[in-house]
Amino acid sequence: MHYRNGREAKNGDKIVQIENGKISAFGVLHSAVPGNDYCNGSIAVVQQANVMACICDCLHADDVAAMIAEKGLDKRPEGK
């Protein structure tokens, strides 16, 4: 199992899901089975209901999406 950038995926990893070049979910990967990079596993969302925001530690979601696109990671890999 490998992420979009080629890094090996393991259950328990903190992950960000990207759909259409945008972050659609963040959490912990679980229930993924080796041998399949598509429709495999689930994300346990790990976000508190209310988190204090230090703006100097934050990025706008559109800016993160632009960085993802700059690296060429905004497009889903072709199926195997």
C-alpha cells in the first residue's frame, strides 16, 4: 500500500485525504489491507470540536491546495 507520493502506507498513520486537489479529510488510517491502493481502509477523524487558532500557525486551505498542485500531487494516479 502506498500513498500518492509513493510513501508506504501503514495502519495507524496520520493521513490527509485529497480529492479534486483539496483536502477532504484528516485522521488516522485504519482497516487497510496490503495489496490495494484504491478504496482500501478507513479514516478515523481526529479533530477536537473546538480548537484554539493561532493564525500564525495556520494556512488557508486554498494555499495548501496550491502547494499540493505545485508538487503534482493534485491528480489521482492511474488505476493498475
